[in-house]
Amino acid sequence: MKRSSTNQAKGKIKEMKGRVKEGAGVMTDNHDMEAEGRGERIAGKVQKKVGDVQQVFED
């Protein structure tokens, strides 16, 4: 598997996990969990974008 594909996949998974955690934090009124999920979601988006850029240079 190419490095770009790995970063894209891992980023998407991290983004989804962050969304779930953020939603759980909202539903349980747990601000720490909500913030942690938001951070994870953003980190996932960044990792996915890194994979997108890597793919451009690999092709």
C-alpha cells in the first residue's frame, strides 16, 4: 500500500472516531470528551490532506 493511501485511510478513520467521540461528548454533556473528539476529528482531516498531497507527488 502506498504511503499516501495509508495516510488517507488512517486520517479518515481518525476523523470518524473523532466525530463519534465528539457526538458522545455532546450527548453526555462531557465537554472534555467533546473537545478531545473535535481535536481527533481535525487531526484526522489534516492526516487525510497530507495523504492527498503525497498522492499528487507520487503520481
